[in-house]
Amino acid sequence: MESSIISISHLAKNYGSFQAVKDVNITVNKGDVYGILGPNGAGKSTTIRCMLSLINASAGSISLFGHDIKTHRKEALSKIGCIVEKPDFYKYLSAETNLAIFGRMAGADVSKKNLHKMLSFVGLEGREKDKVNGFSHGMKQRLGIAQTLLHNPDLIILDEPTTGLDPQGIIDIRNLILNLKNEFQKTIVLSSHILSEIELIANRMVIINKGITVVEGSVQALLNQEELLVLFEVTDSKAAVNSLTTYKNIHIIDPHHFEITISKNEIPECITRLQKADILVYGVETKRKLEDYFLKLTKA
Amino acid sequence: MFLKNTYNEFIKIAAKPRSYISIAAITVLVGIILFAMKIDGPAYISFITASFEQTLNFEGKIMNGNLMAFIILQMLIVQIPLLVALVTGDLISGEAAMGTIRMLLSKPISRTKVLLSKYTAGLLYTFFILLWMGFMAVIVGRWLFGDGDLMVLNSDGLVIIPANDIAWRFIGGFMIAFLALATVATLSIMLSCFSDNSIGPIVSTMSVIILFTIIGTLDVPVFDNIRPFLFTTHMAAWRSFFDNPLPIQAIKESVIILFAHIGIFLSIAIYHFNKKDILS
């Protein structure tokens, strides 16, 4: 049985008459890489800030590791490492001193050995004594991740961890997150506006729109519910279409390519039928992904 | 955890360039005053004692280290609140401006402890600033001008304090001055809790001091009832230690008023900081 380590129920946050969050419900299980998705202003960051008690919720309940964040804040936060929005550090201090400051607050081992180990894990070895002032955004993000790991938390919360990074930086951070999951067995919650990131990293997700949970569940299951636009590369597209007459949404692009709208589970059946008709399949590309699903839900 | 966090706060204060502005300013100002007194001191003293010379005959070394220390304290105690607010007003709002407050307040330590750690570090800094001023005024003053009886001119007339009766008065005076500066530090930290930028609390602190000082000095009956309760009225209470006899009751009242302000400012700061939504 999966054990839930985050349980948010009917969360609401009002700023005067403006409702930033209306009704958010989230359940994160141990070992999940959990994605929080939503367009700008959907309430993702407000939800994360409420989770960390940076913002006082107007209504609803937040339980972390079985502790109510309002009444047992210290116990709940002791098992969490986080970066909210962007990793901001004391620019006039070195990477090592910054880590030591935040580590001490979390009750972590701030020996030089441990600090250097963490900096090395995130690829900042040799930069221990450098002031953060000279760090790029990507380096600060990695330092932020090192900071989250210092006290060996069970849960890591990353708010838009790839925002503002260059393509290589995005790949580095993605790999770092996957390492946290695979090597350190951490539970990870991340929000991102780059939806493909969630698809690549997360196993469960929630989509929030206008402060309300639209859908929550396994990324795989949610995507499988949807029909995909599948592009086939074959020896003869006309013959291929003739062999798939039972499918409706099918059209030829050129002599070697055709598109068909089917569910993911129907792809093997299509390939089998093409092979039975002596048509060789050179490639299959699914074109409908999380972006389409996300847009469909948030525009509804 | 509280001590560890206070240590953190002290590291931050010690690493900030602005923390050294006060030390540099005090060093330069005291240096200028001592230099000026070394050059033109006798003329300055003659100007002050001129009105007494018809009735009194001054013997011995009037211009000594103790007098220099007293003059320096009197001149600089007005500027020191600004130097204190420069650092303490930035303690909370500076974190909000930098964005580090998000990281700070998502750690497993209560907001009250975070605030009190900063407050303690701020008070230690204030104490250090005062100590530096005391060192420059008393130690360097005595080293340059030597020891001697202290001649103090106050509203009741001329008070002459023998050299062997001065040390405890300076210690007492510095303690009251520290209490006054601690009140300023508490005020600026309280204002810092309401702001997300560094400049606001510093300017606001000085504005409050100026406003209260004006109210305190305006000889208008409508302010008579509130004047004794303004902390600015008691910021110069350190001078009472150089009166003869010592005005114990007045000193007690000043201590109570200053402590009351510290209590009120700190309570407001803790309440607001705990309720505050961190949006920066």
C-alpha cells in the first residue's frame, strides 16, 4: 500500500477579494516524482508556499508526513528540502558559507567534508570558496539543490527548477532530479511550465487551473486516456491506409507517411495489421503529448 | 538552534560591507574631533569657560581625555542611531529584498526564533558600535590628552567631577546609551518586518526619531503629557550619570520608558512577522 506523505485537501487562499487558490487537492505518495502543472497564475506557487507555511492558507488542510503544517510546522519541515521560485543566496558570501548557513538552520551536518560532498554532487566542486555573486543562474540552481539535500530530507520540493536555464542547464537539472529519485530514493514535488519536463520526469501529476485542481493521477494513465496523433513511416502509405479501413481519423501525408488518431493501446494492433498486409513500418511517432492534454484541460 | 542561528546572523552582518560603514564613520568623526581639539582645543575651552572666569579660577588641565570623551559622546550620540538603523533596518527587509527569506522561513525553525536571532545579532552589533565609539572616545582621548577632572556644563550649572570618580559614570552612561540605541535597533527591526526593501525601514526609523525629537523639543502645552513617554526624550539620559548628585529617579524612569518601548516594538515585530505572508 502506498503511503501518502503530502495530503492537501480543499486548499484555498484569498488576498482580499481575490482568490489565488480556490480548491486544490493533492496527494503525494512516498517515492513519487510529482508534477504540479498549470498556466501562469493558476496557483501553483501559492500552493507550494502554503505547503511550506510561507503563506497562511485561508481554508483547507495541509498534512506533511502526517503532521498538520499549522500545528506541527517544525516536525513537517524537518523532512523537507525546497527551492521556492528561484534559488536566492547571500551574494556576498561563498557557496560553502551559504550552504553552512542554511544547513545549520535545518540541523544538518555542516562539516566541510559534507558541504564539499554536496557541492561535488551538484557539479560545483572547486567553486566552494567563490562568492555566489559570480554564479550563473544554472550554478545557483545547482547550489540550491545542494542546499535542499544537506539535511538528508525525505521530500524535495522544487518550484519551476528549470526556469531561466539554457538547454544544457535544463538537461543538467533534469538529470540531477532523476539522480535524486534513483540514487537517493527521494520523493520529489516539482512545478514547471515546461510541460515536457513533467512528462519526462514525473510519474504522477496534478493540473491546476484558476486555483482549482482539474485532474490528478498517474502521468501514464492520464496520457493513455487520450487519443494520440500517430505518424507512421511506411513503404506505401496508400496501401497502409487501405489495410486500416476500420479506423476513421486517418489521412495520407505523402507516399511514405500517414497520420492516424488512435489510443496508445491501439498502436501495436495497427503495426500488426500493416505487417500482415506486407507493409514495412520504418517509424512510429506519437505527436499528441502532455502539452495538448494540458491545453485541452486548461482551456475547458 | 537559536544560538546556531544567531551565529548565522552574525556571519551575515560581519560579511556585509555596510556593517563597516559605521565603524569607519565613527573612526573618522572621532579622529576629526580629536585632531581639531588638539589644534584648537585651548581656544574652544576658553570660549566655554569665559563666562565663569570672572567668578571662578580654573587650575589644572581642563582639556583632558575625559572632557574629550564627553564632548565626543555628546556630538556623536545623535548620529549613531542612523548608523545602527543602517544595519538593523536591513535585517528582515534585506532578506525579503534578496529573496533569501523564502529559504530562511521554510526551514524547521520558528519565525519567532528567526526574528529573535536576528534581533540578538543586531543588538550585539549595536553594542560593538558603541564599544568602538567608547574605545575611540575614552581610551584614545585619554591617550592623546591625558587624565584629569571632568568639567561638565549642564542646565543646572557647572559640575566638576574628580578624575577618580569618572570611570563608573562612563560605564553607567554607556549602559544607558546602549539601552537607547537598543530601542532604536528594535524600532528599525520592527519596521523592517513591514517592508520588502532595505531603504524603507532605515528612512522610517530616522523619520520617527526626528518626529519624536521635534515633538519633544516643541514647547507647546499640548505635547506636555506625551513628551515624558517618548523614547527620544530619554535618549540623552546617559548624561544624567555626569550630574551631581546622581538623579536616580530620572535614570530609573528613563530605563523603564526605554524598556517599555523595546517591549512594545519587539511584540509588534514578533506578531507581524509570524502572521506575514511571504510573497517576495
